[in-house]
Amino acid sequence: MLYLGRLPWTLWGEAEHHAVWIINCVTMKVLDGMTPFEAATGKKPNLQHVQEWGEEVWVHLEKGTKLGSRVKEGHWVSVNDKSKGFCIYWPDTWKVSVERNVYHGKDTVTADCLEGEDWDSLKDKHDPPLPDTANELPQPPAPTVNLS
């Protein structure tokens, strides 16, 4: 997980915590198809907010200025057990904090939450360039007919 998430080895405790949490939310044959979480609490686990470990996320800053940045990029680490928040790793300070205003992935980020942001800085470097006109759109391949 640390290697695939491209995060430092100092987060091994957070990675282990997340792995154990996922294992406790997966059904087991020994428990007759129940999860360990369900066996202990009587409720099914809520996996709605689970993201890929180490995924890039954007956190809305409460103290942002009018002309400055209002979001900060971090990495998703886990769901916090004690509050309705997420543990986010900040690469610039090498710290983990609990945040609530988290946006996962650039496809789910809306213009409302990033008002005043420079969209080019948020664009993935691996995205292909967009065409300038409709004439430059890639055309589907012509159908081939095999008469043999």
C-alpha cells in the first residue's frame, strides 16, 4: 500500500490500520457470510466513503483568502473512527490530520467548491490535451467488412 500510494514509509501504522479496517468490513465464511464488524456491532459496515489508500484529494480551507487558494491537496489515508471525518496526509508538512471538507478525485470536484481556483493547476499532467475545435475530435475507426 505504501509503495502503490507513493507515500513515505513513516505512514506504515496508518496503512496497517486501514488494512485491518478493510478486513473487518469483508464477509467471512467462518461467520456465515457476516463481516467481523457486523458480528461485533449488529450493524452492516458503511463503505460509502472508502477511497483508495493514498489517493489525491482536495480539502476546502476555512481560512482561505478572497484572492488566495481555498483548497489544499493532500492524500486520503483512512476514515476516522472517532469523528465524521477523514484522515488526510499532508506531504508538505509530513503530518496527518482529520478533515471534513474533502473532495475525492478531480471528476467529483465541482466549480462551486473550487471558486477562484486555477483549474490548470488542478489538471492531471497525464491528461491528453483537449482539441481546439470540433474538427479536431478523434474519429471512430471505419467499420471493416470481412467477406471471406
